[in-house]
Amino acid sequence: MAIFLATGAGAGYGPIAPGTWGSALGVGLSLALAAGGPGLYAAALVSLLAVGIWAADEAERVFGREDDGRIVIDEVVGQLLTLTPLLGDPAALHSPFWLVTGFVAFRVFDVWKPGPVRWAERRFSGGTGVMLDDVVAGMFAALLLALARFAVSG
């Protein structure tokens, strides 16, 4: 079960850039969860973060590597966090423009790892370390997405 969750139901076995596959899964999951309302979305996000820490920790042991590339539950959670600014606007949530913008913003912060993202990656170990740098990247991407939406609407 831990490997299934850590690899994003197998998305982490994608042939190229498994983190991108995990992020794509996060976009699809965000659309499904948003249909259940903000309470379900928030509960799922917190639950996936908690379970993701456990699953990533177990997967690191099984794979014998820290933050193995096949572990993508962190990208799923980071992408869910990134897209939270779209939750109050169904049109934006289903807009390819805003979904792609959020997707790309998260991937840039996840790969680039500016300041606090790199700090979180280095500060924590095990499953917590795997997950938290993507949480920080997701927070930055969510802020950028919210600012972009504000700039376009204003």
C-alpha cells in the first residue's frame, strides 16, 4: 500500500520526468476533489500530506534511496496546494489556462527550489523531507497563481 500511494498509483513509474506525471495526477485529482466542495478538498489535502509522509518514508526504505524519483505523492500534494486559489471560481478551476499556469508554476518551484524550498528539503529527512519541500513549493506556486489571477482580473 505504501508503494502504491508513494508512487501516485504508479504515476511515479512514468518513463520520463516522473514528478511531472505526479503533478499531472494532482491536477486531475484536484478537479475531482473540488467537485466535493472546499471541506472535502481541505480534508483530502491534509490526509494526503499525512499519509504521504508515511508512504514516502516506507518507499525510501524499500527503494533504498532518499527521495527516490518514483516517489511522487509529494508532487500530488504540492499540486493540490498550488490549485487552491482556483477553488472559489468554478470557471477558473476548469480553465485550461489557469490549470496549465498552476501546473507550470508548481513544476518551476519544485525543480528550481528557491530559498525556503531548498531549506525545507535539506532541513527535514525521511518522508517529512520528501513532502515538505513540495508543500513549500506549492505554497509559492499558489501565491503566484493567486497574484496572476488578481492581476488579470484587475
